[in-house]
Amino acid sequence: MNRHTRTATALASVLLLAAAAAGCSEDASGGSGTSGTGTELRNSGRQADAPAAPSKSPAATVSARKGTYGEWLVDDKGMTLYVFDKDTKSTSHCTGTCAKAWPPLLESAAPTAGKGIKSSLLKTAPRSDGKKQVTYNGHPLYRFDEDQKPGDTEGQAVDAFGAKWYAISTEGKRITTEPTGNTDGGY
């Protein structure tokens, strides 16, 4: 499957998720029901009711990984962290459906700088919902729901939700290298 097909599939899944959410209604018992069978949500690989949650560890750890794009940031599970070109000065512009496809790296405590990370660049910033998102050099950090294993970089240079997404270097700069067909992080 080529990059454009994967991106189109991801966007179609997001649209199905939004349509399913729009069809939800609250019943008299306080629960919610859907107007469809839920097959679309199951097949999209996303959990519609699972909000982005802070890290379960005492503090989110951000580390470095080497591969195709040089050295970039990863979370405590080795999953690539991305920045969104639409964000400005520690302010996230990815909410709702965007945050389901690109889950923000949230943390209630001070994040931990792992190997290769400059702790002075690692901070948190408030999101519009009051949660704290981990930032690096002022860039809010996100994961990508299509990355399946540590080192995956399926989100590199993807144009979605009004701007491009990029992995971020240990220097705190977005990595603008375009994928060349091998998007497995060089492993």
C-alpha cells in the first residue's frame, strides 16, 4: 500500500469516526447509543470512546532513536513523536478528531528526559481542555495512530488537519525529510 493510499485510508477512517460520533445520542439512562452497528469503528482500528489520557508511568519519558531520519524523539515505548506545523508557541491546534488520529503526549507531572534528550527543552503546556501536553523546544508532541511498532514513521510529512506533521530532532527542530518508500524507521 503506498503512502497516499494509507493517508487516504486514515482520513476516511477519521471521517467515519466523526460520522459515527455525530450519530451518537444519549438515552434516558444516561448511556449513549449509536445509530449504526459500530462495524465502521471496529474496522478503523480506533476506539471512539477512548479519550487521550496522560501517561500511566510516574512521568512521561522522551528519548532519542536513530534511523532513516537521523536522530528523532520517541516516547517511553519507542513510538515516534511528531510535531504539527499548525501549532504555535507551545499551543496545540489539534483537538477532537485530530487528537484521535494524532494522540497528544499528555503528562500531569514534569516529563523525564531520556538518553539523548536535552532536559532544558522538555516541558509541558496546557491544552484547551486543561490537560498538560509534553513539549520539546516549544513544540507540542504527538503520536500517530498508524504507527504500529517502535520506530515506525508512517506520519512523517503527512499533510492532515490543515498542515504537515514531522518527526522532531533531538535539537528540537522538525525533520522535513520526505519518506522514500521505507517508512519503518530504518529497522
